[in-house]
Amino acid sequence: MADDNGGSAGPTSKFGQCCEELKEAIAGEDFEPMINVGEDGILYMAVGLIELEDDEPGMVDHPVFFCPFCGTKVQDAEVVRAQITSEGELPQ
């Protein structure tokens, strides 16, 4: 999934409860966060850059299923896949 909005959106309260590190990484007060909550409420991590049509780099995001800091499960892969599929972002 390519995303060039670069910011956190959506409800962040359900993520970051497992540890302070994830909460701080999502907040990104002093930096542009590489982990964010999408408008769809799914937690994503930027895994790379992609060149968009206007020659601006866009972020390639991937859903995060376990906290990268403490290892706690933060979302279920089947639920995320079903939600993304229902929104038309993945082929069914």
C-alpha cells in the first residue's frame, strides 16, 4: 500500500497501550513517524519509498501485527486482511 500523507490519522488510542515506546513512535512529536495509524484504523509501518507520478516519493506501508518494541500482538492478520479487502485495496 503506497501512502504519501506521511502522518498519523484515525484512532490511535487502541495502539500504544502495550508499551511507551510504541506510543511515542506513533505520536511523532519531534519527527515524522514511520509507524502510523491509517484512516482505516489499521496500524502501519513504512517499509520503503516509491516514486509517484509527480516525482515525489511516497511511503510504502505494511500492516503491523506485533509491536516492534515489545512483541505484543496489536492486531489480527485475518481481521486486517478482511478490512483491507472490503475496502477494495486487495483482490478478493
